[in-house]
Amino acid sequence: MLELRPAGLAVRYYAFALDWVIRIAVIYGAAMVAAFLGGIGMAFWIILVFLLEWFYPVAFELASAGATRGKRAFGLRVVMDNGLPVTAAAS
């Protein structure tokens, strides 16, 4: 019988915070580049912000063994309730 234990609140917070810092760094770097490109740069920046906020966790959880960079740093994985890796529909 497989026994799964949910992660505690503190480690989840730290993993989220690390993922948030990574996303903010990418957004800030892209904003500096977009500032030089004018209106079209701002349009691409807004699209990037949307993609990062909606698809960052999904892409990493599906591609790299169920873990974003923050979760991997703290030894967390996202799995389905039966212990199998998360699917695209579940994510």
C-alpha cells in the first residue's frame, strides 16, 4: 500500500516564495528589455506576464517530474491522489 503525506505549510510557502522570486526576476528582466522596444515590447511583456502566471506551474509539473523549481529545491512533488505523476488534465 502506497502512503502519501502532504507537505507542511512552511515548506509549501518557501517553495511558492522561491517560484515567485523566479517569476518576478523574469518579469523584471523582460520589462527592462520591453522598455527599449516601445509599444510592441509592452505588448509582448504583458503576454509574458500572463503566460508565466498561468502556465509556469503547469509546464514544470508536467515536464520535470511533477515539480517547479521551488518545489524541487525543497523536495516536493505534485502527484495525483493515487501516487501517479500528475497528468495535463489534472494539472
